[in-house]
Amino acid sequence: MTTVKILTLAAIVVISSGAQAQESKVQSMLLRSVTVTCKLEESIAFYRDILGQEVMEDGIQSTEGAMRFLDTNPTSKVRFVIMRGSGVYPGGEIIGGRVAFMGIEDPKAPACKDVAKLKNQRGVQGSEIHPHRVANIDEIAKRAKAKGVEILFGPKVSGTRLSRNMMMYDPNGRIVEVFEVNITKVPE
């Protein structure tokens, strides 16, 4: 075998093994949870006034584009709002997902027609519970009660005794869990 053939074969082996090494496994991380809502201002107020979130993006969406995935009208106004939390928590800083809304500002839109009839309900197939790590859960509970938010339970010590948590409904009927982590177990 000539030197050129040996070098060519060696180059093919190196290239093919490099291609295999560059293949990456499938990975996924939730960037944000997006809720379609006809109660946008109520939703913003809940996450801002009770959970201390802040609006980081608020923009009008193309209604034509939104109609591809929202049950709305050609004349509907659609806003996309992203909110974020902030703060340093016991155990270290948390970097996580965002809360976002596709707000349909048109009570005549098909997606909004029965909103007034919707009731909060316990979790069923396909429901989601949205957990938020928080600081000062007692203040959050106080704010929620003052605003008349329906609280499912809490704040109470968790079964592991490493956190305190509570669950409540947001204006869209979504269950929101808030939990505050303790560095050491809460005494029994």
C-alpha cells in the first residue's frame, strides 16, 4: 500500500470518528411556560403583585400569524408578554424558566367566548401545575389572601420538612405552587 493510500485511509478514519464524537445527545430544557389568556391584565397583576415578577417583554403580535395557533379573529389584538422573577434564595441563586402569556384582547374571539363561565378545577388529565421557588412565602400568602385568590392549601411544611409550600389558582384557573426551601429540616 502506498503512503498516499495509507494517509487517505487514516484521514477517513479520523474524519468519521470525529463526526461520531460530534454527535450530541438530545437535550431539552423548558424555556418558558406560555398561557393563552383572555385575562391578560389580571394575569400580569397576579404574577407582579403577588409573586413579585416583572414584565421583561410586552409586544403586539401579528394577528395573521397568531391565527395559525390561536382561536381568534382577524381583527383581534394579540399581545405576547414575558415575565421573570428575581432574587437570591436560600441555597443559592436560581436560574429558570419564565412565565409568558399570549393575550387575546377581544371578548368576541372564539377563544374568549366562554371565559366568564370557566371555573377553577382540581388537576385533570393534561392539567399542569406550575411550581415557583420563592422567598418569603408568608408574604405571598398574605398578598394572595388580600387579593381574594383561591388558595388550595398552605403555606404548610412539606412531607420532607425541607420546604414550606402552598398552592393557589392564577386568574386563568392554572394551579400555581409556591415553595420556600429551608437549608435545614423544619423541626417536627
